[in-house]
Amino acid sequence: MKHYFFTGRFALLRVFVVFFLLLSFIVRCSLLIWDFRETDTGIIDLFRIFGTGLFFDLGTVSFFAVPYALYLILMPAKWTGSLPDRIMTYTGFGLGVLLLYFSFFAEFTFWDEFHRRFNFIAVDYLIYTYEVVKNINESYPIPVLICAMLILMASTLFTVYRFSVFHQVFLSADTLGKRAMNGAPWLVLLLLFGIFVSNEDAEWSSNRYDNELSKAGIFSFFAAFRNNELSYPEFYRTLPEKQAFEEVANRYKDRDRITDAGSNPVYRYINRPDSAKAPLKPNVIFICVESLSARFLGSFGNRKNLTPNLDTLAAEGILFTNLYATGTRTVRGMEAITLSIPPTPGRSIVKRAHHTDMFTIGEVFRQQGYTRHFFYGGDGYFDNMNAFFSGNGFDIVDRGRGFLMGDGIRTNRTNINDEEVTFENAWGVCDEDIFRKVIRQADIQEAQGKPFFDFIMTTSNHKPYTYPEGKIDIPSGTGREGAVKYTDYAIGEFVREARKKPWFEHTVLVIMSDHCASSAGRWELDVDNYHIPALIYNLPGSTPARQSGLCSQIDLFPTLFGYLNWSYTSSFFGEDIHTVPSGQERAFVGNYRKLGLLKGDRIMVLGDRKTANFYRWDPHTDALLKQEPDPDFLLETISFYQVAESLYTGGKLDMKNQE
């Protein structure tokens, strides 16, 4: 065996394969130990994890092996060992080894944040290199890691050299036929994986951690790169379109006047709750808080006093205690909030090709005479936020970098200037700075004599969790809890300063998270990791209340419009939760592949292999208990997601299709 591995023209390729499999095995073992309590660890489970993992590792390494194998086959024998051959061999092997060390190190950092193998988020991170590289540099000792990887690469090269593998490769006199026989298996394996094997084939368990451990990180990355948009009709269960449209129309027809159920079953006229009273027109400031799980708030039982200001606002306002995020990323939250639509599979609409001139909550505000602004402490180019909001009528206020000024912007843009910044990290200015900018802009907007709607996206509650020192009793950069407490502090300061302004007495403050701090869990959809806080504060004529009806992000603004006594036409799937009949409350939750409908303790989950799983959710343990299929619930779930995708792709959510 030793003689075979260290002789012949393909000796170095065989060494690289063994090296890759060994590194991958070490990573898989490390991740298993990391989240050992979350996995199913019976003998059969472990065998399937490592057996499936080995299968995918072999497929992954074939993508590295084939280019080198083709080089070895096609290189004329007379050039073997020549200077160009030596340069290509040493350089190629060194870069390959460095790439493996880098990717496996990156897997640990990605797992630390998402508890998943590489997915579409990792693909997106390649696009927004400025923010991501800066964030990594602020979160990890990059010079130390780079030096470590270079040392490991040099050590690997030296070890292989000491075993005379390079010497054997350069002295080999293998014939073309023998070289072709050595390379053929790798080409067959690559074709097998490229044509017949998908990343989802690694998902054999109901335990999400087992499935993630069974995957290969590099293979998962390229699978996500190829499949970051999913066609609903192609990948998910469907119904005849007429049946799906009728099912959705039945949800709304008893309460609202639907214009054309056959064309758009959610397009309807919303009558104001109390026609005897005039509609209210206060300013509305909406704060979308980065990664704020409900479990951080004292209002939901946390005893660490992380959110004293939010808890005070919740006690004095209207607190939504049973509200869920529709997704696991900021752009998913923005999609749900602005478009009031269930999550579409694959990428968020915010980042898909058709994302402008749509019917959004901003249009409802415009029809009521409001100006609209989107505030972001970083560069709104990130995640396509500026293009989405400006393309839907919002003016932009952000920390745009000079060479990107104007990119994708169709409305006015105001920059956060250097003199307005007291603290900044990879993701943008600290929350205090963005709130101070909001107050300055509110003064300007108030002087214009028109009510305003401001959409604010915070940034401080994000890794590397850094913020100005001396503001709270947790040092900057020490973790998520400190960032949560600082964001709460900044919101408290904002409210105290805003109260001094004449416009505050006729301003409603709405606060909600974009998504939870973590979506990781062992189930298809970990329901508790979608539970987020939301509250409405300073609503005219209101008294403190706790709204316990089950709902999701898409319902918050339709509910606010109900409080304001507005009548309007709507293409929203979201509803004023006060009008939802008892027993019909529901929440949409999902990620880029799984689409769920939660009703009480029942949840239906649609998968991208045309699967549908029905569970009972135990809120005490967060477990999903598999149930026999419920045909009516399945019909309802399919209908909503199918219609949402159909209306979007068919342009029925565009402004030109609104009467």
C-alpha cells in the first residue's frame, strides 16, 4: 500500500485525496463534539453521519482531482519533471492545500454563527466582501490565522517532500494508457455527483444537525451557489391554480371586498374599523432591531436585565407576545414587513431580479400623505437594501461609501457624514449615531408639514458585537448579550431625546426584530427560534395591552393600519389580527428551503423535494412530533405559498396592477 501511494505519476494526487479526507474527518468530528447534545448519537446514526459524509467527501474531492488528473494525462511524457512541470506541480499542490486549510477554518467560523454547513449566506458573503472581510477582521485574529495557515501549508509541503512524493511524480514513466486508467475513476465520480447527486441527498434524518454533519462544506457551498433561487412549481407541492386561488380567497372574502379572486385573491378593499371616526395620521417611526430574539427581553422572562428600556416601552404600549419572524435573515424580515407576504423559496424578493415598483406598506403611507425614509447605519448597497427601498419609493439615509454613491438609487439619498459618527464597525455606525440622524431628519420632515414614516434598520446587535465603551456595564466586543443591552440603551436614549421634540406627541413608535439571534435547531424548522418581540408605543388613545394572538411579521403593519382607522386597497397577505376569527390565527415561518405554516401547536412544513411533513409543536421542549397527514391543513399551506410565488412571478404585486 505504501509503495502504491508514493510511486507513479498519480502519487501526489492520491496523497491530496487522503489529506482532504483526513481533514474533512477531523472537521466532522469537531463539529459533532461541538453540538454533541443536539445530535442523535446511536451507533446507526453515527455510522450514517460518517458514511454519508465520506460519500460526499469523495464526491467533493473529485472536483479537485479531475483538473489535476487531466493535467497528468495530457502532459506529454517527455515534459515530465521539466521546470514548467515542477512549477505547476508545486504551485498547484501548495494552493490546493492552502485552499483546504482556509475552507476548513472558515467552516468553523460559519458553524459558530449559523450551526450549519456553508449555504446561500456564504455565497452572499462573497458578494459583499467589504463588510464581510472587515467583520471577520474585527471578530477574529486574522494575522494569527493567516500565519497559522501558511505554516500549516509549508509543513504539509515539507512532509510530502520528505516522503519523496514529488520526486516520484517527476521521475514517473507511466504510459498514457496507465495515466488514463488512473484518472478515469475520478472523472466518473465527478460526473456522478455533477449529474445525479444533490446536496439534499445528505438529509437522511429528521435531526437537522445529523444532516448538516453528513454534508461536505465545500460541496454545500457550490450547491447553494447553483440553487440560490428555487422555482416553487418545480420543487414544491402544487395544486391546480384555480383551486389554490380559491382557497386563499376564502381566507379574506368574508371580511373584505375582493376585487378579482381569479386574478389576485389577496387584492381587496380594507374598510376602516370605525367609519364614524376620522383616520389618525401620526408620524410613524419603525425600528427594525437586528437579531433580537424574544428570549432576550425581561417581558418574556429573561432575568439578566438586558432590555430595561424595551421592557418599559412594552409595559406602557401594546406588546405582541405571540409574533414570529418569517425567516432567518434581515432581508427576509424586510420582505415580510414591507410586502406583507409569506417567505418565497430561495432568495428573498429583496435580492431577486424583480423587486421594484411593488405594492408595499410604503405605498399605503404615500396614499395617506406621508413622506418615507429608509435609515441604515451601514452601506445600504449591502444585501441590495438601497435598490429595494429606493425602487419602492423610499428616500435613503445611509453610510454609503463614496464610490458606490448612486448605485441602484432611484430616490433621494442622504449620507451619514464623518462628523456625525462617534463609533463605527464593519456593519456601520453605532445605533446611537443612527438614532441621532433620525432625530435630525425628523426635525426637517416636521418642518415640511407632512407626516413621515421612517424605517430604521439597526446594526449594533451583530458580530463582532462592538459598541462605544462606557455606555453599559458589559464591555464592548464580549458577546451578543452586551450588544443586545447596548441596542436597548440606544433605543432608550433615542426615546428620551425624541420626547423633547414637538413632533413626538403625534408620533407612533413601532419596534420589531428582523429575525432571531439564531435559527439553529435540530428540527426542520425550530419554531422557538422564530419568536421575536414587537410593540407599538405612543399610539393615540390607546392603553397598555398585551396582544397574544398568533401572528407573524406580515401582520404588524396591517394591524397598525387598523389601529389608525385607515381604509385602503391591499395586496397584503398580512391581516389586522383583531379581525381574524378565533381559531384561524396563523404564522408563516421558513428558511430558504423549508416553508412552514403554524396554527396553534400544529405546523405543516413543505420541503423542496415536494415533501410535506405535519407536526405537533411542543412549546415547552420545542420538539416537533410527527403526525399523520392532515389533508385540509396541507391544502391550506400549499395554497398560500403557491399563490404568493405565483403573484410575485406573475407581476400581480406590482403597482401597475393595483387599482
